[in-house]
Amino acid sequence: MWLAIAVILLLTALADWQQAEQSVAFTLASLLSVAPFLLASVAFTAGAQASGADALIARAFSGRVLTMIVLAALIGGLSPFCSCGVIPLIAALLGIGVPLAPVMAFWLASPVIDPAMFVMTAGFLGFGFALAKTIIAVGLGLFGGFAIVGLTRAGLFADPLRPGIGKGGCAAKSVLQPEPVAWRFWSEESRRRTFAASGGKALGFLGKWLTLAFVLESLMLAYVPAESIATLVGGDGIVPVVIATLVGVPAYLNGYAALPLVDGLIDQGMAPGAGMAFLVAGGVTSLPAAIAVFALARLPLFASYVVLALSGSLVAGLIYGLVV
């Protein structure tokens, strides 16, 4: 993976040295911005495994999945995570055995809106738009969480993570055979080794995939002109909403950069529903985030994540368009 990142940057440098420098700077700045979340989630995962608290956490979520879906969707709508920044936390939650349904609810709701994004959205697109986006974020989380419950009961997602990542989604062994929790795990040499090994593995895995995601995002920002997006998603009716949903995946810039773009498009006649679909779909399933999710989740879960995000975004855009 590190070799692939180096090759991408080398090819970029051969074609455009200035852009290569900008991509490196952008990637470093982006990694720095998510570093607190990344390090906290890695420490959370490693500490839970070293102390044995992962069994308690998994048991705390078991038997209350429907309630946890609602809480996860509500919390996701208020949490300050972007689509890439939420990946380390998702890896930590799934790795310690938290049920997939509430994790998916948080996963889908979190990147759509946060307090800072709410204020920015209200400034560009109005308070009503920002409030609707918040409601949609929670609704998308609920939709995804309850859909996963049904799919799980049908026999899917017994082990949602790729081999070697975490312990899987059910944590049956941890729940059925819990060991005493050692909260002061640093006082035992074996537990310190477990903490270091688990933390190093998680940090290395997430670090390389997030680095690739941010390198690709920097190139998208440079080579995907906003004018081309405007041409695709302008106009009224259902078709622009569908196109905006699909275009939002590869063309989404980032939550803050997309706001003035959508504001300008709506001023030029773009349907508000298409703008909402673009912001929601792009926020959840932007290409850099999708790459990080693909590295984390098995193919059935990755496909479900994409389908739920796109279908939920499409429905949200259509409903918002009818309401306004």
C-alpha cells in the first residue's frame, strides 16, 4: 500500500510537480486533522483488548440493538466526524464486537452533519436546509441500522471485517467466556505487550488507507472542475436528483467546499432536492471514504454500505424536493 501511494505521488510529480507538492501538503494536513480521532480510537481499541474490557463493551450492546440503533443515529448526527474521520472509530467499534446494526446507524449518520457543519450549512443554504439535513442524517442512520438488522437476521454479516482486523462482529467468545477486567493493564507486562501490538497493528492499517484516501482526494480537488459538476446536476425533476446522488460519490469535494458549490448551483436553477442528495450522498460515500471502507469491511458489508447510503440519499433528496 505504501508503495502504491509512492507510485501515485511519483507519477503526479512527473506530470505536475507543483500538484505533487500540494498533494503531499494536503495529505499531511488532512492526517493531522484526523489524528486526534485516529489516535483516540486506536488507544480505545488497544486498551479495551489489553484490559479485557472489550467483553464488557460487547455485552453492554448485546440485547438492546434496536435501542442502540436509535441512540447511535442521534449521536451520529451530532458527532464531529467526516466520512474518512469516522473510519477509525468504526474499526474500533466493530473490532471489539459491537453489533453491526448500531454501528451502521452511526456510520451513515455521522458524516452528513455536525455542529460546525450545521452552522456553515445554515450560513450558505439557510436554517431550513441545515435543519432538514440534520433530520435526514438521523433518518439515514435509522434506515441503515434497521436494514442491517433485517439482513443480519437473514444470515449475512456474521463476520463483517476483513481477515486480521479486530475480532469480528459478534464477539461471541468474548461474551460467553469473559475474563476478569484489568483496568490498570499497564502494570502487567503481558497486557502492555498486547496494548502495543494491538495499537501498532490498528494504527498501521488505518494510517496507510487513510493516507491513500487523502492523496486521491487531493487529486480530485485539483482535477475535477466544479463546472463539470454543475453541468451534470443542474435542472429540475427526478433525473437531476438521481444524477446528483450518483455524481456525489466520485465528485464530492468535502463538506465545507461543497457548500458554496451547491449554493451557487441552486442560485443557477438547480433543484434543492438535487442539492440535498449531492451533499448527503457525497458526505457518506465520497471516493476516499469508500476506499477506506473497502479496506476495512468484507465485500458484502461494503456493498450494503454503498447501497444503503445511495438509496437513502436518493430518497432524502426526493422527499426534500417535494417538501420545499
